[in-house]
Amino acid sequence: MSVAIIGGTGLTSLRNLEITHREVVHTPYGEPSGPITHGQLCGRQVMFLARHGYGHTIPPHRVNYRANLWALRHLGVDRLIAVAAVGGIAEEMGPGRLAIPDQIIDYTWGRQHTLFEDDLPHVTHVDFTHPYDRDLRRRLLAGAERAELSVMPAGTYGATQGPRLETAAEIRRLRRDGCDMVGMTGMPEAALARELGISYATCAVCANWAAGLGGEEISMDQIEQVLKGGMEQVRRLLAEMIPSL
């Protein structure tokens, strides 16, 4: 079994990853966000990919999600932990808080969101009732407990198009829909993982209150400062969780 980590905004590298090599993978869907990094993390062989590129240059709506997921599956990955920065909507989802969502609502549009399009012998549907793998979620929560981290144990991730942030009215709508957090990369990544048979779970890091909830305009400088601390928590969580795999 092979494990991979996809890093989002604020996590373009893993400082405690002992890198052995990097591998370029060409896919039927174009080029991934970058080479796949191979290495050891806490004594476990893992692969790492920066979702937005290692220089953080690819906006969320331009990420080649199909190529990223296909490349990882091609290399044998069957368990994938996705790290994502989000805006907080629920009262308990304030800046700096971690969450392990259990549901997702897709508000994106125009993205290439499935592998089942061309030259099919039949129409293919996948069950997506529970979009995140239960065992991986359980292991993430157990790792957070061992690391003594405060984590929101469930919640609904609202995936928006980006790259702009949302309006206050859009966040009110997401709250009415039951979303606890909002991000721009949760879909189609989670669905593609399901199509490829990859167990998938997300560790979300709240970077800021979503639009209209923080009492002021959202500052990119403040987001960067919050994410520094948030991603350090993620590294601690992974250090506890990865050996359990």
C-alpha cells in the first residue's frame, strides 16, 4: 500500500520529509502540478505533490486535478491525504483551527471533473454518499488526539470556483446549505480519487473567517500568518498519523 500527501496553500513542501527522488509522470490528461516527490516521513515511504505547484503558481480553477490523481494512482498510491486551506463558516471553525470534514458540496463549474467521458463501454457511476474515507478520517482524528491538537471532528466543506474569494451573500447561502467551511480545491479532487479507487481524506486548515463573518475585509497577509501556525499543526498531526498506516 502506498500513501501520498497533496499539499495546498501554505504546504508546498514537508520539512520533515527525507526526499529520495522526484519523478516526472506524463498522463493521458496532461501534466500534473509538478514532479512527484518520493521520500520517507516518520519511517514510512510516502509521495508528496504540491497541488498549486512547488512555487504556488497554479490557481485553484486551473489545477489539473485529473492529471494529479491519475499520476499518483499510476505510481501505486491507494491512500491519499489532502491538506487544504479553508475559510471558516461554523462558529467553532475559527482561524487556525483544523477540521476533518466528512461531507462536501460542490459549487464549482467548468472543471474537468471526471475520468469517465470518452470511449466508454458503458455509462459509469460511482457511489459518493460518503466522499471521504472513514478509516483515513479515523486515523487522522486519532493522530490529532495523540498530538494534542484541537480538531473539528466532522463538517461539510463547500467547494467554490475561485480564484476570487466569496461575497458575504454567497457565504450566507453556504451557511444555509449547511457548509461549515469553504475552500476552492475540494472538488473534483475527492470525486476523482473515488473514481480511481483511492482512499481519500482531507485535513482542512482554517486560514480566516469567511466573507462577512470576521467583521472586516480579508487580508492576505493575515491569512499567510495564520497558515504558518496552522500548517505546523498539520505537520505534527501527520507525524503522529503516518506511522499508523
